[in-house]
Amino acid sequence: MQPQGFLFDGPETAPVRVVLAHGAGAPMDSPFMDRFAAGLAERGLAVARFEFPYMRARRELGARRGPDRQPVLEQAWRAAIAALGGGAQLVIGGKSLGGRIASYVADEVDVRGLLCLGYPFHPPGEPARLRTAHLRDLRTPTLVIQGTRDPFGGRDEVAGYDLSPAIRLLWLEDGDHSWKPRRASGHGEREHLETGIAAAADFVLGL
């Protein structure tokens, strides 16, 4: 029996499961999360999605409040990992906030890998407020998929950061925080999403 509180996609028999958490403002079944999870499932991967307490409260009670404090978010990740049998057969991550919080617990819970779908390296317009100190010594194999014009950290900015050699970056040309490019760039949102899904699947299967 599958644990409660998750959305599951893909074959239950897959040897590795990808666990995804949502971004700060959208739930686990947002269009982006739905498409990404379905894309991984189509490639034979098992996927589980869950929500942080504040987002679950929005869904169940209609409570409109911002994200929980970081210790609460980290504990939600630990609880999700424990409910799914521990980190040994899990790749964890998610959209923006979900991936960022996963990066704080990844080494601690000894997961197979970390997948960040638009990492918020700093708040928009505040490049000095970096969220990268813990990334210098990260040991978990990590893939960050980032738009080159992401206001939370674009390619030119990130090039100057001191990041662990365990972290690999995939840049999506002209993509924003959700990888959406401008029409004039010659790239498309669907193109970038498919590129991101394919890269994520290859990363997970190669661990």
C-alpha cells in the first residue's frame, strides 16, 4: 500500500523513485509539476509528490499564508523521505523552494541524488542575499536545471558562485524561473520543458 499524502506517477516497481516538492506559490499539482512528473513517468521512473504544511493547509482549509519557516520545511522533507522508505533509493528535489529545501537535507538523509528545477540562488533583485553557502560542500550528486535569465540566478551570476563539484548545471537558453523563454529567443516553453524532463531522467537513470 502506498503511503498517504502523496501523488504518485509511474511504475511502482521502478528501482529508483523521484520525490518532488512544489515551489513557494503553487501546489504539487500545478501545471508545471503535473507535466514534469508525467514526463518522468513516461520514461519509466516512479515519481512521488508531496506538499509542505502551509500548502496543505491552503488546500484543506483555504488558509492563505506564506511558506513555513525553514526548520518546518526541512522536517517535512525528512518525514516524506521516511514515509517512502528512506533515502537509499530516492532522488529528491523539486521546483524552486522544493528543491532548495531538499538541498539542505540531501547529504543528511543520504539520498541517491538531488534534482533542482529552477534553484532560487537569491531573491529577485537582491543578488547579495545568496542561498549558496551550503552548496559549497554538498556531496550528493546534483542536477540544477536553470533558465539563463532566471531572476533568482542567471547564468552570468551563477558562474561566479563557489559551488560543489557534485553540482551539474543545465542551462535553458532565455528561460525564466519556470524555464519559459521569450518568443523572440527562437525557443519555446514546451521545448525547454521536454529538454528538462529528458535531462532529469538521464541524470536519475545514470546514478
